Amino acid sequence: MTTLPDTTRANQVFFDHGYGSDKLKNVANPAIIYLASLGSTESQKTMRRVLNQVSRASGYKDYLEVPWVLLTRAGVFVILEKLTRLNLSPASRNACLSAIKGVAREARLSSQMDGDTYQSIKLVKQAKFTRTPKGRLLPTSEIQALLDMLLMQQGVSGVRDAALLGLMYGCGPRRSELASIKIQDWDKKNESIRVVGKGNKERILELPNRTLELLHLWIEERGEQDGPLFNRIDRWNNINETGLSHQGVYYVVNKRVAQAGLDKASPHDLRRTFITYLLDAEVDIAVVSNMAGHTNINTTKIYDLSKQARNKKAAQKISF
């Protein structure tokens, strides 16, 4: 277990030195506990990067060097101010604040931080902001052209990638979720797939007809043996036992979109398109949020890329 450094290395503006150096000796780093408590490997990687951002803003090399147990409410505000001066976006600063609160919570639960200090940190509010949605929508015509190209020209890997893209467009999973799907997660009887998303939360993807057709085509090639649903395929079209990573999913989408001569699109654009399509079809936003694996409806609203078009259409109805 990592031992935290002596308080003489801590910046007095950020941390309270009143406890003395003995508090930092032979204690479990609450940042390590916090990262271990996160539900998925991807969440751990993301929040580790966030904690390192906070650490560098505080004058430390990385999150392992920071004496988190000496953090105070005043220190949090100073960190947030430094992050603002580094031109981090409000969303990035809020992610940093969330990580700080998570570490503070673990420090409190392991009796390394007193209750009053933790509660005062917990009450620090996130920055309020609104942003127009990023990314782009992929119209149905683009998806159809992309799938046609894959099925007609690209062999075994084309069948796999058509099923992969069909699942992303038809069900909107995150690429990390898609990469973790195993064939055992496919419920043939109910025509659905189980995924585990952020926060280790499980949900069921209901498969549209076209997605189901593409999935059947791929499984005919792959076989029904246990293992990852989307396997790697070598240059000789041999299907490997190992699965695509989330980075592999990103590579596949970028490669296939470019091959089809379409404007650049990311896996997240497919997810945005899925959410926007449902909202345009007037599906209740609570249902859409649940299908997308969002815990907050406001997150779902951010993905709505058709909002501006609907607003423009509504504005045209005003005449004077």
C-alpha cells in the first residue's frame, strides 16, 4: 500500500497542516481506495486521469503523491480556481470536483478525515453551464450505405463490423459496453442483449429487427461458442478467440466510415444518433434515458442533436 508523503511537501494554500506529519504515516491512500471502488476498468482509467489533473494543479507529480487526508474545503476552491486558470471546461472541472469528493468520502470512511471536513467538501457545488451538443447525426441513408458496403465487399470482417455498427446504431451502447459483451449475454429467446454500464449497472438492450438480422449473420460466421461477441479477425480472415477492445471498436468505426466515403463520425456519434432518433420519434425521455443507461434525464437531453432543428421549425410558425 502506498505511504503518503510528509506534510512538509504539501502546499499550505491547498492543505491543512494542523494535523502534523504523523497523520500521513502508514495510512491507506484514499485515492487508491476510491479508484478501486469504481465499477469498471474504464471508469478507473478515466478518474485516474482526472485525479492526476488535480494533482498537477496542486503541484504534485501524480495522485499517489498528494496528501489527500489533509484536504480542506478552502483547498478545494483553490484547486478549482487553478483549474479554471488552466482553461479547463466547466464539465472537466466538475469531473475533477466529483473525483475530489469521491476521495474525500473514502478518507472519511477509513477514519482519515473528520466528519465536519468531509461534509464541508461535500457541499461544494458544481459549476453550472450549458453547451450546445457536439458531434453529428448519421442519417439512415448513411447507415444503409455503410452496411451495404460491408456486407457486399468486406468478407468475414465486413459481417462482423456490420453487426457491430448495427448494434451501435440500433441500441446505442457505449463502446466500452460493446467491447465487454460476451455471446453468453445474448438472449436468443427474448432477442435482447445484457450489458453492464457505468457504475456496474446492468441493463437490457432490446434489438430492432435490422440489428437482429445482422447479429444472426455474424453469429453464423462466428459460431455460438463462449467468448466475446465481437472477436478480432486477422488479415487472413481467421476469427480469433480474443475480443475487440474499446479502442478496437473506435478504430473499426473510423475505418469503415472513411472507407464508405462518409464524413467523419465516431462511435459516440452513433450513440447520439440513437438517442436523438428516439426523441424525434417522441419516445418519452425517461424511457430513452433508461435505454441509454443514463442515471439523469438531463444527461439524455445533452445528446439531443435535433433540438436546434425543432426550435427553428417552431420559430417559423411565428408570423407578424
